Amino acid sequence: MSYKLYHYDHCPYCVKARMIFGLKGIDFQDEVLLNDDEKTPIEMIGQKMVPILIKENGDILPESLDIIKYIDSQNGETLIHWSESTQEMTQWLTDSRDYVYFLAMPRWVQADLEEFKTQGAKDYFTKKKEGFVGPFPAVLAETKKYVKLAHEALDKLSPLIQSPFVYGAEVHVDDFHVFANLRSLSIVKGLKFPEKVQQYMNHMSEASKVPLHSDIAI
């Protein structure tokens, strides 16, 4: 039995779990759930939550960081450094909550993603997430405000990024957090990324084998 990962394409936590497979060069079976499928995850872990990893021996492992740690321990030396984050990067990741979901959530549900292939899945997501960010039409009407916040934040991120990873030559756990946020923003049509940030996004996408959403941006 090979690894199987249950996830949503849009989900930043799922993106983190997918990244480690690409970075380690480990194959896995890709299982995208419909967003309104409560039964499958509840039967496996007792709650509706993804990502969920089915190990080669059939054991079940939820939680993105636990999945990352486990897969990193397989197939040779570990890649990820878990040293303390810089204060600036920690603050940037914290501040990103002010605009990432407001820009991404109303767009994800409109995009051609596997987890939203049915109207029921779209309605389920919309009802749940509007409780967090507000009615999607109203949030979309505020796009200019949130894009301005995003552009200001991306300008702050650019000097924080070293090359090829956020802190230089080695993969750090913050690469998972930063790339997941940036990948979320790639669904926003017209959002301009500083050159250094775009180069980082492209590199991480290629290295992790997690494609950006730029080609389906809304």
C-alpha cells in the first residue's frame, strides 16, 4: 500500500502536507474530497478535517505538521530545519490573516477545483466561510482594500526572503507557512508580486510539485 493523502486543493494546511512529498521525492496517492463530504473524514479521525495521511501500513495520521514530520523522516536524511523563526517572519505570517482569506475564500469557491465540483460542496463551503469573513459578494466588493493590504505586506516580505528558501540554502518549516500563504494569494487575478517573491513562489512550486493557482486566478 502506498501513501494516500486526503485533502482539498485550496486548503493551505493541505498544501503544506503536499509540499513535503515533492520536496522529498516521495510518491503518494492524491485523494481530493468534496468539501461537503463529512462522512469520510469523520469515519477516519472523528471530525471533519483534512489533510489526513494513510500510511503505507494503513495507520491514519491527521494534522499537517505531523504529516510533514513523518514524511520527512522517511526515505533518507531529514530535510527540514525547525529552528526558531525570525521575529519579522513570525509577524508577517500573523499579519497575513488580515487579508489572505478575505481575498482567497470567495475566489476558491468559484474556481474549477475538485472539492467544489458539486453545488452542494460550493454551498457548504460558502455557508461555513461566510461565517468567518462575511458574505462573499460584500467581501469581493472590498477587493481593492484587501489587495492594497496584500501589496503592502508582499513589499515587506520581499527583503525577508533569502535564496532559494526563506532563510537561505536549507528548507525551514517557515517555507511551508510562507509558500502556503503565497499560493493562496495566487488565486487573485491582478495581484502583483514583487520579483523576488514571485521567484521564490516559482521555485517552491517547482521544488514541492504543488502548482500555483495563477492560471485559474479570479
